[in-house]
Amino acid sequence: MGNRVLLGDALRTAHFSIGSGTRLAMEDAIALAKALRERPDVKGALAAFEEARRPIVEKLVAAADASGAWYDRFAEHMNLSPRDFAWSYIQRSGRVDPERLAKISPRFAKT
């Protein structure tokens, strides 16, 4: 059958609501190719790949889990005012704080 490697969602899934499945797969492929190029043995390359990707993936999966939990409480969010709903949605993954939002969208942050 030959060797097989799982990448992206096939290796570790993140809730679809943050839209990072393709990104995760592509970055995994790049990191794996780099590890295989830099390490003479496959076992060492796979260990280096895992070591390099683990912190990034854990952060992404935590954000995806937080976003998924937000969707689990969607009905509650529907009771918010439009602006509060938008603010809640923007913050759902924990990746956008008020300072980052002010840089991304200063007009929204000021309202």
C-alpha cells in the first residue's frame, strides 16, 4: 500500500465556522515538505513536523472550538441588538480583541 500521510482536516479537524480547513491542510503540507527536506530520516522528519505544527494547530483548534460553542448558543445571540450581535460574532473565536478590531475596522470599533 505504501506510506500515507494525513494532513489538514484528515489529521485534525477544526470547526468549519472559522474557515481554516484548507489553510490548515496547505500549511501542514508546507511544514511536512520542509521537515522531510531538512531531516535525513522519516521518523525524525515526522517528529519535527509535529513539533513545529502542534502549537499552531492547538491555537487554531481552540479558536474553532470557541467559535463552535458560540454557534451552539446561537438562539441566545439572536436576542442581542444588531451591534451587540455583530460584536459577539466578531469575538466568537477569541482571535479578535478590541485593539485588533480598532485596527481592522476603526469605524465599527468607535460605535
